[in-house]
Amino acid sequence: MDKPPKTPSLSSPAEPSLVAEIGQAIAHLSPDRAVLLLIERALAATQARGALLLLPHEKLREMVPVFENLPGEGQRPTWGNRLLEALYQVFLDGLTCFWDREMVGKHGFQCPCPDGAIALVMPVKLAGRAVAMLFIFRCTQSGTFTADHQNLLEGLTPFMGTLVENYRLHSEMIHKNSRLSALYEISQRAESLIDLRDVYDALGRVVHSFIDFDAYMLHLLADDGKTLEARKDSATGGFPHRLILGEGLIGQAAQAMKPHLTYTKEFNSVLILPIVVSGKLLGVVTIASRKPYAYRDEDIIGLRIITTQIGSVDQLFKDLVRLRGFTAHILESMNSGVLIFDNDGRVSLANPEMTKLLAQPLPVGWSPQVPSPSIPGPLSELIRDILERKVSQENVRIRLEESHPPKTLEVTAFPFRDENGMMLGTAFFLKDITQIIRLEDQLKRADRLSALGVLAAGIAHEIRNPLTGIKMIVQLQMSDLPPGDPRREPVEIIQREIDRLERIIVNLLDFARPSKPKAVQVNLAEVLDACLLLLHNQTKKAGVHLEREFPADLPTLIGDPDQLKQVFLNILTNAIQASQAGGLLRVRLEPRPGWVAAAIQDTGPGIPQERLRAIFDPFMTTKEEGTGLGLPLAQRIVDEHGGRIEVDSVLGSGSTFTVVLPLRTEAEPEATHA
């Protein structure tokens, strides 16, 4: 009977070619290609049908085939999870029982396979410690593995151990590079997604760049905190599009907020990973592959990094949107204008109140270096000065005469910086204080008038007594002089001047001791009509055209009609005297919420700005025969009625005096202001 051919040995000098081939493979091939080459040589030398190189998987507690050289489907041996689990236990037992010993188990052991094949299980060692398992099988008809076969494999497995370790290190390096590439891609995508319409749109693409999958689905936690709703999927994997938190594999993993590896009928590998940021569940990512053992711990770690970063970006964006909306609401609610300039000196933000202050929209990207009709000159100059000097300014008041009507603004500005002290821009806050200044002027005027009233009362009393004596003597002289006597003329002049002085004294006393206004129902249209009737001849003589605009449904107010008539007679007389022949006198009444306004507008020369704020001062007059007490007295009466007088005047165009009175329902008016 013929003897079987002798199996070559690595230690035999007759086989230098095999040793040289192994050396060439290790030197020039990648670790995985070199391992496959060694397996091919082992199969050829032992006349085996196939081989597997198995690595332990601690989490699955199985031996996982990493390298394989198997025959066609019809000749494959049958093994399943039970065999792989058993081999894993053998591997663990070998580590602790016999593979680490020098003598026992040196050549591995042979075992039968379920399909009748015979298998040889060999430890693959590195530095004396098993790191893998070689599972090589042959048909039963070929007999068992001989001692020579085992010696050959004993010589090959140390090389396999080195190559397996190199393969592991190489795979780790590839995975690390893949993770770094994925993180870099996330940073790039995050930058490109600043509009962030949906940052989760990028998640599937980024994950697929370093993890292969056949199905992908993203569920996000709904607002109710109990429902998971599918957001985006790339394949039909039989996963529900809507599920309850805690129900099913996906719902349970999401509720536990822990990753879960499993399988389904369609997919051999399913990885479920909850998206958790700062301990808060945002959603869950599910990827699936038809390959068995497709995902490892490294994949879970990498995917967790990706999803956490994507989730953090999404949370930051949502926080930014909420903060931006909150800031926009604050800016819209502010009663001050806000202007933000960037470091280039251009407007980057302006709130709606700024448009109201300027009475027109601010040009986009406006710079004070470029004149604009939207920005009055004084304001533009102030902004340019502050931006150039990069200083803070507080409560700077500027008057905008070009505005209609003119207004006074209070400007506060300051540069703002980041946490490192780098300047980011300059903020301007502008507030319309026209009404505040008007009220301040009224208070100052009231104080002056009060003090002046006391003085005027004393002066009038001291002058009135001697003036009465002088008047009596002049009257006696007049009675002694017959008509036509030339001496009567100077006496008549004295008499007229005495009468004028008496009128001044009466005005002073009225001004100093104003009577308390009556509280009766007043129809302001009737009061103004009575005044216009009294001034009809004066208006006609001056050649002034009258326009009257009184609404029919004007409400009545509580006040003193006689005192109000005195106010309007004074203002109307001034308007007629200021108008030239052919001029226009417009009198109109208009209701305002809680108020009634009576506007008297003339087309006279107007009042210079430097004199406008002094027109209510006592004795301030431009008329030769005026006393300068008419407007101060009118102001006092209106104040007593709880109203105000507004004045707008443009040189060359005329003036408008508006008397604003409150609509009262109580029996007695109060001295309050709008």
C-alpha cells in the first residue's frame, strides 16, 4: 500500500521555499492578504477543504470569523451560532486551562463537525498567549489530521498571530482615521449648515461615510415627550415610522437611552443608538445591515460621537433661534431706537422704533461716511464722531430741525467687545425726548410764573394806589379845560397812558391770581365759533381767509367756557396779526383718544427757533403795544384745565398752536398733564 505524501515542515531544510514565501508575504503584502496566503498554504499542505480564522467577540460571547477560505455552497460544512459559542468557550477555557501551558494542547485538538467533516482547532498565539483560533476542516474520507499536519500548522500559527495583531492595529488605525474624517466632515457640514434648516439632513450622509448600512432611519422625540416620529429613512427596513417611547426594540432602547445591537428577519445586524445630549433624549438612530456581525464597539462609539455632535448643533441652533426671537421681541418692544454698527462702521441691525424716529426706513448697510437723506445731518455727524473715536457717550441731546415736526433726541452709545476684549461693534440707543423737554419747560415755566405772580401782585398793588390818585387829578384838570384848549392834548395823552397802565395792572392781577375754572359741559366748537364771530371784522380787515374744520360728532368736555374763550381769543388774535393780506387762517378740531385738540394754523413768517421756547415767558413780546402776558395767561388757563399747548413753527411757512384738552367726565377738572 502506498504511503501518503510526506507533509512539508517549516523546520526542515528541504522546504526553504515555503519559509521564503512566508517572509515575502509578510514583507510585501498587507496583513489581511498575508493571512489569507498562509491559510491557502495550510490548506494545500494539509489537503483540507476549508479554514476559518476566528477572533473572540466579548460582547457577543462568540468566535467571529474574520478570515475564511471556504469551498462552494454545496461543500460548505454546517455550523451555526451554537458552534461559534462553543468555540468561544473553548477559547476561554484554553486561555485559562491548557493553551497557556507548554505541553498540553500544543497541537490543538480535533473534533467532528455536524456534516460529517473532521476539524482541527489550533490556537493562534502571540508572545505565548492565544489571540485567535484556526478552524481547519477536511472530509472524513480523507482521514484525520496527522501529526505532520499539526506540526506544519504549529509552525504557521505564530506567523498568523503576528499578522493578526498587525491586522488589528491596521484596522484600528483605519477606524481612527475614519472617525477623524467623520468628525472633520461634521465640522465642515456644520459650517455649511449655518442656515440650519434641518441639521439632521446631514446625519445619514455623515454616518454612511464611515459605516456601511443597508437601511437607515431617524426617529425624533415629539413635543409630547412620549412619541418617536420617523424623520428620514434611506431604505424600507420594516421599522415603524411612528412608535411610543418604551414600545418595541427601538422604543425600549430610546427609553433606556442606551445603544442596542440586535437582528431581525430581514437584517442580520441592527444597531439602535439613542441621541442623548446633556442627559436629554432627542431621538434615536437605527442602522441595519444584511451582513452578520457588521457593527462593532468602535462603530457604536463613532456613531455616538457623530449623533451627539449633530444633536448638540441642533440644540444650539434651537437655543439660538429662541434667543434670537427673544432678542428681536425685546428690540421690537423697546420705545428707543437701536442701531448696531459693525467694525466696518456699517449698520448691521436697526429696530422698528428707529424707522419711526427717522420717519423712513434706514438704508441697508448704511455708513455715516456716506450722506443719506434718511439720516439728518446732526445725527449723522454725531454717529460718525463716536465711531471714529471708539468712545462711549451718554445722554447726548441733539435737535433735528429737519424733521417734521422738529424733535429732540437723546443718544447713548458704547462699543461692545467679546470675552477676549476684541471689539465687535458699536451700539447706539436713541430716544425721542421732545415731549419730556416740553414737560420740563412747562414745569420750569410754571415755577417762574408762580414766582412772578407773587411779584406782579405786589407791584400791581403798589402802583395801583398812586395811579388812582394821578388819574383823579388828571380828570379834574380835564374838567377845567374847555374843548379846543391846546392844553387838553397833553392831558389827554396822559389820560390814555393811565388807562393803558390800568389795563396792564388788571392783566397782572389776573395773571397773579387766576380764578378757579368753572366745571361745566363745554362744546369746544361753540366756544371757537363765538371767538371767530368776535374777530370777524378784524379778520376781514386784515384780508385773511378763514378755513373752519369742525367734526359734527365732537364730544364735549368739562371746563370753563369763559376762560377757554380767553385762551382762543389770544391765540387767534396773534395768528391774525401775524398773517399778511391774502394769508390763510385754518382752525380745526380733532378728537384724540381721551383728548380733544384745537389747532390754529397761520401762514405768517413763523417764529425763529431761538425765540420759540420763550414765547410763554411773561412780558416776552414783539408788538409795540403788547404786554407779553397773553400767551403766559393762556398757558396757565390750559394748565388749570389739565391740558397743554403744542407749538410747531417753520420760518417762512407759519405757525401752528394746538390746544390739547382732556375729555373729562368728573365734575371738576384736575391739573394733570398728558
